[in-house]
Amino acid sequence: MKPIDWNSLGFAFLDTNCHIRYVWKDGAWSDGELVESPYLNIHIAATALHYGQAAFEGLKAFRRKDGNVSLFRPQENAKRMAMTARRTCMAEVPEAMFVDACKRVVKANLDYVPPYGTGGSLYVRPLLIGSGAQIGVAPADEYTFIVLVTPVGPYYKGGLQAVKALVLDDYDRAAPQGTGHVKVAGNYAVSLYPHMQAQKAGYPVELYLDAKEHKWIDEFSTSNFLAITKDGTYVTVKSPSILPSITNMSLQQIAKDLGIPVESRPIAFEEISEFAEVAACGTAVVITPVYQVERAGKVYKTGPETGCGPVLEKLYQAVQGIQYGQQPDTHGWNVDVD
Ligand SMILES: Cc1ncc(COP(=O)(O)O)c(C=O)c1O
């Protein structure tokens, strides 16, 4: 293993010892195998390549204050991947197998879990693909489940930094009865072009509205929308076409624990500048404060331009406190890998 400068890690793929791999054939999953090579030999007619039978997940393993390494709520990722598998007619990965796969691959790569205090973590990426050959449009008869890992640095090096977001009315992410609520790879392919447009215009994130009316807020391309109202309520989006974020679910529970009222409801875009604080939330970034949103040349202020509002800061510290073992894990969210 080459030495790693833990303090300069970003969010990029770094090779590790191995990944874990399982194959589903004739109705059953194989035993998982730890594989050193990061390459996959795949049939040229695999359904993942032609018809998008591909689903993924993203979670993190943290080295806690007491030295132990734990995964954050892997059972929730297992449930969500099973939901994606059902929607895309792929073989489901049973929850116990999913969690065991994550534990085994993290254990085999413990040297790559960033030390406590660096703010880093081991990013865990489960992937399920149709690997069987199929030339007509139909589900594959073979599936491959992989979990790969790679160390990542803290998203923010010097405290939370606010970003601005852009609404691109010419693009939608997910149709009302489409696949926005599941983590199918194609959802991300279609978001790349608008994402590049937003980046070119100087916006690190884009905010999607509902595809039918362009009236309601849906979510950001890789994170959920949340806001704190002027009277201190945590508000988040209820929509059939957004991904149910595990970070959002956890933050809602933490908010309730802290006595903050929580509302999950449709949020009209016209409400955007009435909030005291706005953020994007997800595994990679935890919480990203959003200080302004632009739509059709009009700028809407949504929070402080530098740093982060007080409620978001409190929620950020609380969730990271649990993940790094600085605070009691009262809900039993951390799953030790040993
Ligand atoms: C579209 C989308 N929304 C929200 C999220 C955040 O979900 P989670 O908190 O489970 O990472 C993600 C990341 O997985 C995403 O891709």
C-alpha cells in the first residue's frame, strides 16, 4: 500500500486492496469473493451496458473516536437498493447479504479508512448490474453485485461553505411516475448535461423542479432539499420523484430529538426566499448550505453567504458527532464492521 496523505484526500477514486463480488445465477447468489483486480470481465451483450439494468448505492464507513470502524445505517441502503432492483427487474440482494458484503469489504480494506480526526471516511459503493447477455429488451438471467470502497476526504476543509444553486427550466431529472425515487444509474446519465451547464455558468449544484408543472421543488442532482423556516421548523420535500435520502431521514430524526419541528410536504418554488436557511443533504456532503438560488435570471437569497445558519450547523455537528463516535448513538445507526 502506497502511503496516503490523509489531509489532502478529496472525492476521487483511489485504488484499494480489493472489492467484493457476488454473482446471481439460476435463482441464487454465490458466496462473496474478495477480488484484487479493479477490472470486471463482462459479456458484450450484458443488459447493464445496453438497457441500463444498473443500480448503485453510496454510504460511508467511519473510524470513530474509540478506534472502531462502523458503517452508517447500511440496512437503509440495502432496502433502497432492493427497491431499485424491483423497479428495474433485477435480482434483489437480501439485506443480510448486503450488510455482510459491506462489512467484509471494509474489513479487508481497514488500512484505507482515514484516521479519526482527519475528517475523512471510507466511501462504500455497492453496485448491482445485469451481467447476463440479452439482445431483446428483457431482464438479464444473471446479475453481478459488487461493493467497492475508496477513501475520501472531508467535503469541507475549513467549516461548512455555502454554495449557490441554479434552476435549469429546460431540463428535468425525473418524470412523475418514472424512476426518480430509486437509484438507477440512468438517472445520473441524464443529469450530467444540465450539471455541466450549471457548472459552466458558475453554479456547483442545480436544483430540479417537478417535471409536470415546474412549480414544486424536487431535489438537487445528488442530494435532497431541506430548509429551516423563520420560525425554526425543518421542512423537506415530499414528492414521488425524489430519492429518499438516508441523510435526510437521519437529520429529520436528529431534528426531532433536538426539539425542532419537522415537516415533509410539497414545497412550491415561490416559497424559496421565505426560508431562513436552505441546504442540500446527502452522504457525500452531509449538509451543503445554499445561500442563493437563481432561476431565469432572477436571484433569490436563501441564507448567509459565508458559513452556515445556526440550525444547519447544529444538525451537521450532531450527525457527524454520531458518525465519528463523539456523541451517543442513541438510535443504533452505527454498525461495527467487526
Ligand atoms: C438524487 C439523490 N438525491 C439524494 C441523495 C442523498 O441520499 P443519501 O443521503 O442516502 O446519500 C443522493 C445520493 O445518494 C442522490 O443521488
